[in-house]
Amino acid sequence: MHRALIYWILILLLFSFQIQAEQISTNQAPSNHQTKRMPDSLNSTNQNTVLTATYSLGELLGKNPIVISSVDSTYTFYPPVPEQWDLLGLKLNLKMDYSQTLIQGSALTASSNSVPLSTIPLSQGKGAISQWEIVLPQGLITPGALPSITVTSSLRNTNVFCPLDDFGNWVKISDESTITYTYKQKNFKPDLISLPYPFIREQWPTTDQSTIILPESTTDTLISALKLSAYLNGVSSWRGIKIDTALFKDLTDKQKNQAELIFVGTTDWLQQISNLFPKMPLKIDKEGFFHNEKDEKIPADTGVIFLVSSPWNPNYEAMIISGKTKNAINTALENFIQPDFSQIVYGDYVLLPNPPEKKKVKQSDTQKMIFEELGYPDQIARGRGTHTITYNILLPNNKKPNSFDFNIYLNHSSLVSNSKSLLMLNINNIPIETLNLTQSNERNFLWKINIKGELLLPGKNTIDMVYSFHIANEQFCDPLYPNIVWGVIEGKSYLTVNFDDRVPKVPLNLFPVPFDDNTIIVIPEKMTPSEQTSLFTLVDKLSFELKKKSSSIQFETVDHLDKNTLKKSNVILFGNVLNNPMVQSAVKKTPLENFKTTGLVQKENIHPIPESNYPYGFIGLFDSPWNTHNAILIIFGKDEQALSTSVNTLVSLNPATQAKLSGNVAIINENGFTHFFNTLETQNQINMRIMIYTLLGILLFILSIGYIARKIISKFEQNKKKGTL
């Protein structure tokens, strides 16, 4: 009896251990950006008029308040200046709050290219908000270069200049601070070599805006618009781009007059609206053929791209992508979205007779990323206190990082304290390694770090190098030496990441992971305008996150899909069970194979959904049924509003909404979630399950053998007592 009880207790413990091992989940919410439109005053037609424009620091830099917490430090920022402006001057009105423990002698100094502009004292008080006006005159502005503003701090909360505790030294510059530009408008000459400008303006203070204009609503024109939208989102600045798509007959006055324009259509349509472009560089004959300057007929399948001024507002530009045939338009479009297109063209038009050569990119299990090539040259920290140097690293979405090696080249001041000064490496806000700054690593030191594990994630990662500087020699603990300690992370530093080829098992809140440059989006042959809007919302989010890889996104209609391509790509299915029948067939090949047309889930271990709460929309992320090394994302709704709700839920920037997407399946109603759960298992969970089942089988086998052996022994003893043996 006691032995049997012990056996059952062991079995229950093993089952308990199994349940706990399977309760693993992770949540991450993406960052949020807010942008505004450029006011119309920026597009004045009078080039001799002196104009002004005012923006908040948050709009210009896209950051939270600037916090200066080091005793002696420098902070430099570069206000963006649009390419079409001749900058005449800048005026900064900084709103500041600071520590009430600061004593007399504390101050901030603003300079530009080492030329002092203004100093403001920060005396001891109640930390009241201060206004600091800084003027950058025209004489200190270099044409063609961004103006620099450097703020140098000298913060003191004690008369001892090497205090052990610097937490009372801080100044916060509000993101509501403003910068006022004084400028004149430049003349803009259309030139293809400047692409993707003017559609993407790296230094424009607000969100870019473009309108794609189509002659008619067909599948071909829709896919052209999707490719253009994906490309422009992929090369946009951190502010993003707002893209409208409209039929020519439906254009509004706002779309005509307040955005850059892209016309996409054959020469038949272009002839009908030719009165809009009296200075078009190429002529079109009655048969719809382009003719060059020599009046030679251009072949029908040759694509043409040219730039002109907008016919409705000369302060905006228009690009025309055209040709006699649909093949010509596709050739022009495929060339335009190539990353190196602007490097091989110039002037106001180009003829494109051939599609671009498809370059095969060899997939590697190792990726080396040099900081300088990622846009991070030598990074410098100066002054006592703590300084954080941040690197934003974008890894492939469709690979799982296994291990990584850091090779960090650094230099630092010889006057740092050997016992207190440190350099710390953080990955995604998790401390990894710490290095004491000593004389042995003072010059051209290589800090090698090898890390096993999965601290790096597919997609976006943040790497912080945190310096903590203290002065070793007391003779330099004096306000005369504010930057006597410093450190440099060299741009030749690099990170090597090793991957495996398993598709990352991630929740929906990490979208667009695991979708990368080998993604195909399967769409219905026909869609309503509302469904098209939802599709563009999805594509905009995916392409903005993929950046330059977005030009590789493919679009196919369900009726023309070559199913062999499904084995080679990650797949996104979009639509509903009526206009995209592939949705239903794909669901049957996932862990939700009993997912009915009404959307009811009836699978074992997943709670059935009551008929009264039938799904309004559905999002599911699974291993691809055609290739388990790829992924499939299924998005559909019972009607166009349901589809819109599903897409908006997936791409939402609301952290509260994103946090709920902790599984790989979401069932959605009009008000949000009704059910969400996880049907995916990580490899560790699968291995754990196999190990548990194996141990359980061995244990049951041993118990069975023991039971049989005991029965045999008992029978033997009984027969022996009866004298039958």
C-alpha cells in the first residue's frame, strides 16, 4: 500500500513539472512615434521672401526630454534643415527644469562649432522651470551642412568637486522646447539622381506625404501601388510617410495641392491627361508610343520614368511611371524600387528597356556588423558621471540568433579612477559585462566578449555602452577641467551574430517578426475600397519595419499564385473565406484544422467559442504548412470592417493592445479581443515534453515489471507454503 502511494506521488510530481515547463511566454511592445504635417507656409512660391517656422524639440528629434545628469558633460544635437531651405538663422527657446540641490557655480553653456552662444546659471532653488533663449546667427551657419548645437554642463551640488554621489546633479530640457527657423525658399530642379527625394526628405521636420494616382481600379494597378508604398515606407525617415492612393477621377483638392504626386499608368491614359504636363520631356504619338529627342519610336515594353513639377502646385514635384504596355510599367517600377536606382540615373527622365537583374543573396548562418557601416562612427563620452552610448541594431526577422561575439575597440583618458571608472555593456536593457577602466586598457584596447544564449532577438535590438567616469587625481577635481575624463568607442568595433535556420517562435506582439525579405503577400482578386485600405495599413507597417528589405516583398493574387513559391517564402494570407479561399484551406493545415467557416475553434485543449461570440476577425501565426522553416500569417474577417479591425489590432502602436497579443492566435470582436491563445511550442518545450514522456514511460515500465515480479514471488511463496513446490 505504501509503495503504491509513493508511485502515484511520483507520477503526479512528473505531470506537475510538465505543466510548469510549458507555461512560458514573452511580451514586448514596440516603440511609438507621433508626427505632424508640414504647414503650408513652408511651400511659399516667393523665393525672396524671408519666412519663419517653429517646431518643438520633440517634433524635430523624436525623443523624450533631454536629461543631462553628468557633472561635466556635453550633449550635441543637429536641428534638421530641409533641402529646399536657405537657412538664415535659428532661435532656440529651451524650457528647463533642474535639481533643487544645485549650488552657485552650476551652469549650462551653448555653443556651435566651438563658438560660445550663451551661458545660463542654475542657482539653488525650488527647481522652477527656466526659459533659456539661444540665438544662432547666419554667420555661424555653413551652407549645405546641418547646424550643431552643443550644450556643456557644469553641475555642482557640493563644494567638493569630486563628490561620491552625483545623483543630485541633473537638468531636464523639455521636449516642448521650440526651435524657430528663419529661411528663404530655394528653387528645386527635378533630377532623378536625387531620388527618393523629394518623396523622402531626410531633413524635413515633419512627416512626408505622397499621393499615388492611378487611372482605374484593377489588380495590376493595385499591386503597382502596393509595391510603391512598400518601397517608400522602407526608405522613409524615422518620421515615416503618409501615402494616399487615389483614382485620378476621385482626386481631392487637398491631394492635388498638398503632397508629392506619383502617376502610374500606360501612355493611353497619359495622353488623356497630357494637358497637365505641357513640358513633358517625351512626346507620345497617336498609337501610344513614346518618342525620344530624335523622334525615334521607343519600343513598347520600355518603361519610362520622369520628374516634372506638380500641375496643381509648382512647389511640389510629380513623378510619372509609364510605358505603352503593362510590362513596360512593371519594368519601370521594378527598376525604381531597387536600392541603387538613383546611382545609375540622372536628368529629368530615364528609359528602362529591361527589368533589373535579380541578385541572389546567399543566406549565411553568420552576420558581421561593423558599427561604422551601421551609421555609428567613433562615439565619444566626456566629463565625470554616467554616459550612455546607444546602438540600434536590426537583425533578420526570420532567423533565430544563437550566440554573438563583440569586438569593441576603445580608448579612454589616463586620469580616470582605476577603482571606480567602468564601461558596462547592456543588451535590450539587460546588463551583460562590465570592464574596469585602467591603464592596461587605456589605448587601442580590444574588449572581446563572447556570449552564448538568446539575449539578442530577431528584428530590433538595443545595445548600450554605459561609461561611468570618476577622476583619479584630486588635483584635477576642479571646475577648470570639466572634460578631463573621456572615453571613445571606435567605429571599427563590430558584432558577429550566429543564427540557426529555424523559424523564430514568437507571439503576435513581435510582428513583423518572423517576416523578412522573403515574404509573399497573397491577396484576393477583388477587394472593396475599405479592404484595400486595410491592406495598405498592413503593408505600410511591414515595410517601415523592414526598411530597405521592403523592396523584396512580393504580391500575388490568389487566382494567379504559383504554389511552388509557397515553399520558398514566408506567407501572409489576407482577405476572408469568400474572396480568398486559400485562407480556409491554409487554416485546415495548421493546429486549428477544425476551424470552421463561422470561425469556431473545436480543437482538443482549446476551449470552444460559444456560437453567440463567433469571431468578428481572426489573426493566426503558424509554421508554414508548405515548409516548416518558414511562417504563415493568416488575417481575415467576416466582412470588411472585421478585416480592418483585425489589421489595426495587429499593427497597433498601443502598448496595452500589443501586450494582449501574447500568443500566436487572436479571435477578435467589434470591441477587441474575445480569445487569444498559443498553439506554438518552442524547441525547448518539445524536448522537455519528450523527456518527460520518456521518463514517465520508463517509470511505468519499471512499475509494471515490479508489479509482475511481486506477483510471481507472491505466487511462488504461496505455492511453497502449500507444499506444491
